[in-house]
Amino acid sequence: MTKGVIETYRNFLPVGPSTEIISLSEGNTPLIPAERLVGKLGGNFELFLKFEGLNPTGSFKDRGMCLAVTKAVENGAKVVVCASTG
């Protein structure tokens, strides 16, 4: 299992060394070269797309929610609720 986004960026996030991290190993999704798109745009540059569908719930929102849930638990929450937008 890979490190989640919090462990990867821990030094930049509002978590302390003793904070218990709640994670499903989100993040670490592949960068996919978008060469055909660059060609259609007529560019002379590199463009990469992230495949966030490979996150545990299939959404880019997993990255932020792992921190939200971690902080909620750290602050004593026993239950968290998250509304879906689709």
C-alpha cells in the first residue's frame, strides 16, 4: 500500500507528529501524457493529466477529505457526514 497524501505532504499540512492519520492511500494517481491534446492545441509544450479516478472512491475529493476526516477525529468527532454532489 502506498503512502497517502497526508504522509506525502505532512510537513505542509496542519497535522502534528502524533496526529493519527485516517487514510485509504489516496493520491499517488498517475500522470498521463496528453500528447494528442497538445497537438490539437498547436503547442510546443508538455501536458499531463491526472487520473484521479484511481483514488479509493474514484474522486479527486479523496485528497481533501482524508485531511478533513483526520482533523475531525483529532478534534474528537465520533461520526462524520459528507454530502455527495453527484
